[in-house]
Amino acid sequence: MSTLAHTVMTAARSSDSGLVGPGELDRYPYAEAPVPDRVGAPAWDGVEPELGRVGRRATGSRGRGLHGQLVQQLGQMIVSGDLGADRPLVPEEIGQRFEVSRTVVRESLRVLEAKGLVSARPNVGTRVRPVSDWNLLDPDIIEWRAFGPQRDDQRRELSELRWTIEPLAARLAAGHGREEVQQRLSDMVEIMSHAMAQGDALTFSRADTEFHALLIQIAGNRMLEHLSGIVSSALQVSGGPVTGCDRPNETSLALHARIVDALGTADGTAAETAMRQLLTIHPEVERVVPAPREH
């Protein structure tokens, strides 16, 4: 069970790159931005000021103190539409409403800018950007959309993305299998089996997440490998039985095992077919993905 101690999440968090170094804050354009007219400014009434209670799920931004929690709060408000496109965000106003320092506000806005959610320009200020500018593959944005008003669209889009990525990854992985990696995949299937027998959905989910992320990582395609964290996020925020991975069942388990067997025999066609079957166990998926290809 120690394998589960590190769920594979390789996609780089944009929040990591959004932090500023010592002495950089005063050069950021938020410092020079004028306070815009209050007409059309965000209404903070009803927004929870106690940041420790912000958010439904643990994300990459949380666990970083007030900075991470403010990122979570503002990000959710933007993604939900509470702060619409082109709305001004005044750092001083945010700091007063959420009772955080100037530095925390600036760091948080930099992270949101790295995610494409806001933009800051001298003499213009900080404004919310339209959804077309968002980094929709950012794990935090995936989560915020999955638990907001756009949750149905997010689930559908994630299912379509997985359909595009994972069957190909399974086919490619069959030609790049290594004994130790295949053993890890087998271990994940065994853990999933025990978890299902014990009714432990959380352990099943963790093993399932590692299984799919690892499969993408061994496909031998670095661009696909970069997307393994996206698939992990999709599994964690699916919010319902969209694919065969969302709920533990015997069919899902058997198909995972079939994928491992196909990798062991370097049968790319069988691995791809099993993955397609796994992603179409539930009938609602068939409405948003094409029919399996014949080879």
C-alpha cells in the first residue's frame, strides 16, 4: 500500500511559477495601477472573508497559507462568473475585504495572471480576462470549473479530452513497457481490487489515478506525458459516473487488468481497445465521443 503514498501528479502548477522573488513586488504593475471608478467594481458582499474556510477541495494553491487561500477564493469567483470579464480588481480593496497584506494580494494576483484569469497593465489596473484567455488545462481551473456553474461542460470536456489522450497513450505504452513499470501497474490493479472488496472508494480512486497517469508517462511521448496531470485532475473532479473509472466495479477492474496484460505482450491494439472500452462503460459517454475505430 506504500505505493499510494505518492499519487502521480506531474503537470506543473502555474501557481508555482506565479510566486515572486524578494524585491520584485514593487516593480509589479499593480503598484502603479490607479484605483478605477467604483462603478462596475466587484461586490464583495456575501463573500466569506475568513480565508481558512475557502474552497471545497484541497488544491495546489491551498496549503500555502493566506496567499494560496486567496488564490483559491478569487479564482473560484472568477471562474464561477461572480467576477465577470473586464471587471476591475483593486488590490487595496481586496486586501481590506479579506484582511490580508499588500504582499499577499500581489502574489495572489500574479498567480491568477499566470493562469490567464486576470491581466495587469500600468495606468489601467487589474482586470478579469475573458474565458478565451484562461489556461483551461491548469489543474486549479479544472477543479474550479468542475465545482462551479460550468461543471457539466467541464465534465463533458474532460471526458472528450481523455478519449483523445488515453487510448493513444495505451497503444504507445505497449511498445515501451518496462518490467518494473508493468509491475507497478499490476500493483495498482491489485490495490483497486482489494479496495473495491472493502468498499474503500478513496483508495480505489488513488490507485486508479496513479494507474492512468503512469500509463501516459510510459507512452514515450513527452507531450502526452505533460498531460498526465490533466488526466489525474479529471479523475479527481469528475463528480459522477462519466467513465468506467469513476465508480469501482468488476467491469472497470477487468479492463484495467486487460490493459496490463496487453502491455506485457506488447499488443498495442489490445491495449487501445481495452482503454476505449473502459472509457465508454457508461452510456452517457457515447454521446460525446466518437465510435471506436477499427484497426
